Amino acid sequence: MIDLAQGKPSNPLLRLGAQPIALTAAALLLLIAGVTSIAIWRAYTGATPETDRVVASRQLQARTAQASEQLVEKTKGLEATQQESIDQLQVVQDQLQTMKRLMAAQQADTKRLSEQVTTLNESIDSLRQSFASARATEAETPSVTRRKPSRRVHASARKRSRG
């Protein structure tokens, strides 16, 4: 028996004989079964990773666009509010300027009237002083000046002394 084994050339493919074809066929069947089961599973569940990725990216783009639109709207709203605030501030500043002008005019009128009152008070004081001095002069004049006798009294006194 040993002699027989040594006489034949050894080929591993010959040793397997029909086995490599069977192994290849089994691997091919397994591969086809796997691909088929994945295809059936995807069709049954309706979920494909590629479609899910596309849908997710589209949703993300839609959310981004919506967020951008909201930001634009909010920015426009802020701009409008800011413009209204600026307009109101301008009105308040104009009113403040008007009030300052009115207040300055009132202060000038008050100062002018105060000066007039001061002048009137000084005039009244000088009139009082002149009136008081005039009264004092009138009161002092009769006591200082002596009455001269009337001419008639003098004439009768002369006649008496002559006679």
C-alpha cells in the first residue's frame, strides 16, 4: 500500500475532488441568502440607511432654513424696535431742548422782574426818605422860625408909644 501511494502524484485539489465546488456553491448560497434577507428586511421595515440619511439631512436643512428665517424675522423686529426707540429718544430730546429754552426764558423774565422790583423798592425807599425828611423839615420849620408881628400890631403899638 505504501507503494501505491508513492506512485501517484499528490495534488491537494485532486484529494478534495468535488469538495471545492461544493464549498464554493455553499458560500455562494450563503452570500445570496444574506443579501436576500437584508433586502427583505429593509423592504419589510421600510428603513434604508441611505434613505434615512437623506431624510435626516433634508430635515436638518429644513430646520436650518427655518432657524435662519426666524433669525431674519427677529433681526428685522429688533431693527424696527430700535428705530422706534431712536425716534422716541429724538422726540424726548426735542422736548428737553424746548423745555430748556422755555426755562431760560422764564429765568430771564424772573431776573428782569426781580430787577424791576428791586428798582421799585429803591424808589419807594427814596420816596419814604424824602417824605420823612420833608415832614421833619415841616415840623422843625415852625419851631425855628419866629412869627413876625403883623403890621397892624406894629402900627397900633407905635401909635400908643407916641401918644
